[in-house]
Amino acid sequence: MATRFLKSTILDLPPSCIQFVPSHPEYFIVGTYYLEVSQREEASLESRRNGSLILFQLLQNELELVQTLLVPFAVLGLHFSSTTPGRFAVAASTGGVHFYSFHRDGHAFMLDEFTITVAPSSDILVLSLKWSSESSSMAITMSNGDVAILDTESLQVKYSVPQAHSLEVWTAAWSLMPGSSALYTGGDDSVLCCHHLDNLQSPSDFVRDSKIHGAGVTAILPIWADKNYTEIILTGSYEEHIRVVQITLGKKKADVLLEQRLGGGVWQLKQLRCPQHSETEDDKVCFWVLASCMHAGCRVLKITWSVRGDGKWTADIVGKFEEHGSMNYASDAQPCRDLRDMKDITFVSTSFYDNKLCVWTLEDT
């Protein structure tokens, strides 16, 4: 398939993250990150990070800027709660998690609710956060290598994993295993970890693999799990590959089932809702994924598993969007209530250094 460019706009600040509002899919929010460097003295530079949250409406492919909130920190990530409609959390460069709410009452707007400090000091960046879909827990990763689990009801840190990685922890993802409290993390140290939070004191409960990836692990996406505690995850890294990785509970080593180069550092992976008829094809299971590939732009992927027979995994690049002039860190797909074909999906992607936001779709070649 080919990609069809629809429109673009230039933002005031570099975009770092994006998500559509699950309860009102005609709206999406962009987080931005700006590093301001000023000359303090003759030989001294002083830097300060700031950013914004920008609310857009995307209706029938028409784009409208609705609201901008300037914030005194850089925004590194945002994620909506799956249990409290409209509530979302923001990862801040000042060591905290900021909670906001989206409202649609006559007009759409965002409200600042409260802030929780999770890092030991304000110069530590919260790099990512991920709400659990089954509980009030939120996974938080930081620039000093720490990982924390915040209970968003009691607003207390339930678990802390100091120095889970030796360098920045770029990403985290909750396991899909039934009844599991496992959490995957990936860091700039090229390590993929699986932490079993029921027993953080037992080293045997950890998967810690430093041999799979040749550079920093930047994206983790669990896509399948069974009751026998086997899970399939996709990973992305700076060295331009996605991998299909099998994790088995009780086995310290992860197994790589597929590697494929995408042409750019894989910063983000998002699973797409796909048409029902394309989920299974002749004893095959298909997973559709949107990949943000830094300098290479966006990729729409079809990951296929031959359930019977040889159990082979394949990855096909269905579409490439390469209209961006700099690093593509953030992309999302507009949720579609009546999805009949992949061409019904509208995508929004961004590029960092040129502050560009693009709207596009797939079409037949």
C-alpha cells in the first residue's frame, strides 16, 4: 500500500509525544519538549527545559487547534487511563508525574489536576509512563536508571527498582500474561528486562538480556500471551531493527523469533486496531503495528504468525510515510468506530527538530 499525505501544520515547540483521547477520538493531545540554552556568564551556559500540551480536533480530516497549555517542564510522554475516562498523565523533565483531565462540556479543554514527585531529585527526567489496563498501577521510568510503580489511587510509590538499568530507561510495558504482575523495561544500556513485581527480592524472578539488542532498547510492545506463561513481545532499538521476542516464565533467556530492519531507529511501537477479517487468515494471526522510526519516518507493519505448521513469524512493511524533515518520535492512529479496511484509518505523525505535524492515510497502489 501507499501513503497519502493530507495536511500538515507547524507547531511552536518540538513535539515529543502524542495520543488520541480514547473517549473522544476526534481529539488528540501533543506534548512538546524544548531545551532553552542561555549565556549566563562569559564561559557558562545555563539550560532550562520547558514545553506545552496542545489539544487538536481532527474531524473528517480537518485539523483545528483547540487549546495550548504552556508548562514549566519538558513533556517526555503522556498516557491516558483506561479506567478513568479523560484522565491522562504526563512524564515531566523535572522528576514528576503531572495528572490532567480532558473535558468535553460545550467545548473541549484540558485541566491541570495535581502532581506527584517520583524522582529523587528535580534534575532527573521521567522518561516514560504506562498505566496498567487492569489496575491503578502506573509504571514510571527515569533517566538515572530507576523504575518505579505508582499506585494512582493512594498516590504512593508501591515498588521501586533502583538502578534497574545502568543508563536511561527509555520504555516500559505491562505483561499480557493472565494474572501476571510482570513489567518489561528497556534501557540505553541495550538491556531488556522483565521484572516480576510480586517478588522483587528474588533474582531468579528476573529476565535480564543484554545480548539481543546491539543498541538502546527504545520500544516494547507485548502482543500475545497464553495461560502457560509464554508471551510474545515486539521490541525496537536504535539499531533500526524490530524483533519478535518470546518470553517464558521461569526462563532467564529470551528467544528471538524474528529480526527485521526498518531503516531508522525504532523509537515507538503502537498496536493498531485492525479489520476483523484480517486478524486471522488461513491459520495465521496478524498484528498491525505503527512504528515511529526516527530519521526514517513512519512504518505501518503487518506482523504475521503461522499458528499451525512451522510457527513462522514474518513482518511486512505495508506503508511508509517519509514526509518528515527530522526525527519522528511520536505518531498515533485515530480510533475508528466502523473499521472496514486499513484505508479507513487516519494517522497523525510528528517530527522533532522542524516542529512538524502531518496527517495521512493509506491507499492502494
